[in-house]
Amino acid sequence: MRVLILGADGYLGWPTAMHFSNKGDDVVAVDNFSKRFWELELGIETLEPVPTLHRRIARWRQVTDRVIELRVGDLTNHRFVYKLLEEIRPDAIVHYAEQPSAPYSMHSRTNAVNTQVNNIVGTLNLLFAIRSYCPNTHLVKLGTMGEYGTPNIDIEEGYITINHNGRSDVLPFPKQPGSFYHLSKVHDTHNIAFVCNIWKLAATDLNQGVVYGIETADTARDPELRTAFHYDSVFGTVLNRFLVQAVCGIPLTVYGEGGQTRGFLNINDTLRCVELAVRNPAKAGEFRVLNQFTEQFSVLDLATRVQAAGARGGMKVEIARVANPRVEKEHHYYNAKHSKLPELGLVPNLLTDEVLDRMLATVRGHAHRINRDIVQPSIAWAQKHP
């Protein structure tokens, strides 16, 4: 297949590009490197330096003798997007090319606006280009479980059957986004569903949980093929932050009571889910929603498990409850359905003690590179924004 990977310089984008290339697909990688700019803007560093996409693509060819084509451009520039799709006409598009951080979007008015313009306008440009040049292309869009929020009912996969006043209908599951980032994803969802209906495009929305892990079969081939490990309070996820805090001797920062529960999955499962979606495309006119996660954990669950991993490694790890910088429910019902991807063939890699111990060992091996100044929470949802 001819597969277009948008946001290919990112944490998930680069492993995805290698994954499809290794399967023998014709891969075109696209990025404008804006994420690297945002990191520089905020003084954020990854655990290990990440080579440029140009360098990683060149190294991939040396290691595997497989070619990944690179295109540099911005999806908010419709002329670039139109030209790209007119030339490539892919069988499938995997769309990661969005600002991915809730804290970043809540940092300031500028960041909120940049997040929504980048994410929503870029996706709209992509939809119009698909209609014009490759209407049979299957779009696989990375969504987020955060679109649903934490309702006091089971979370279905995209749609829910409503019985009201003696009548019944299948409707999109209600959205309760928790940040300007999550709002941008909700807008994407509505825009993509709309064009699938009126233009008969085919799209799959992968509502993904929180991803952990940095090693895949392909990143392990060579040090220059690595992907990013973010542990900061802006782009870093909770498990990464806890592991780094444990290594640094900093108490694990559990927000409030720590009852916030979310879906999680291993990075290798992300790759498998995306591949399953690409190989089993939605039909023309179908907007398919798949909930992409394998396990559910609360923040306190994760902190306790990292504390135990530290103890197995001879480390004393403390847990500290801190004021929650977010506006969210700290205790809530959470039961999200996720049956469609297993039905397509997903066999999950679970967060075992062995996986945690290996991640902790990786962090310990790079302890000298940790910047302690960027680990602690720094962005409050309710602060006054400049």
C-alpha cells in the first residue's frame, strides 16, 4: 500500500513510518517540525536527544535498505496539502499531525489559539484535499479518549443508542472535553463525520488512551532510530513523569486524590492498532470510531506500581499528593468499551512488572540527562492567561 504518515517526526509518527516501511509498504513521511519548535519555546528536553527526521530516514535506509520518502510542509497551508495529495494519491493516510498536549493548550491564549488553528484548520485542509484528489483514500485519524470526558455511564465506541419519548436512534456519544486540545479533537471528529456523510469519504477515528513505552522492534535496530521520551509537565505523560521522579528521588506528584482514571496502552499496541485500521478500512461514507486502549488505571494505581518497581530496583520512592492543576473530577465512574480492535485481531501488550522494570532501567541509564527543572507541574487550568 501507499501510506502517507502525517506528523512523522513525532513520538508515534516515526515508529509508525518505520512499521509500515518494514511491512513493505510505500511510505511517505510528512512533518513541519513545529513540535520541536514548541519544545524549544518552553525549554523542554527529551530524555535522549532525538536525531532529525532527515537523519533517521537516512539511517533507516542504511539499516534496512528500505526507502521512506520525506516531504516537509504545514497542513495549515492548503496549497501544500493539495499539491501533496495530488502527487501522492495514497491508499491510506495516518494523521498524527496535531499539537498533542492538553497542558500546552491551557498555557496561554496564544497556545489555545495555536492549538485549535493548527489542529482544526490542518484537518479541514486535508479533508478538502482528499475530496479533490483521492476520494477513495482511507483516512485514519488519531483521536483521543479524552473527547468523552468522564461520564457517569459506560463509554461506548463512538456511538450510543438513545431511547427518548418512545423513539430510538443511534447518535454520536456525548463529548465532554477537558482542555482546548481535547476540544480541537472534538471539532475534528464532527468535521470528519460530516464530510464522510456528505462526500462519502471513508475515515476511522482512533480514540486513543495514554501511550507509554519508547521501544519497538524498529527503534531497537539502531540508536539513531529512537523516538522521543518526554517526561516534562507539558508533553510528558503521567507514567513517564513518575518514572523520572522516582529516579531523581522526587516524590511522585499525584494530582489531588489520584482517582482520575484513564485508558492506557503500550506503544507497540498503537502500531498494531493503526495497522489493523489501515488493513481493514472503513467503507465509503463511513465514519468509524474505535476506542484504542488496552487497560484502565487511576493515577494513584500508576504511582503505586512505580513505587513497587522502584523497590524492586533498590530505590525508595515516595508518593506526594499535590494540588490538582487541572479542572477535573478526581473520583468518577470510568468504564470504556474497547472491543472492536480486539475483534480485528489486537492482542494487547499489558503493563506488567517486567515492562515497568525495563522502562525504569532505561530512565536510570540516562539519569545524568534529566532536567529536574521541567519535571514538576507548571500549568494550571484556572490561571489567568496572558
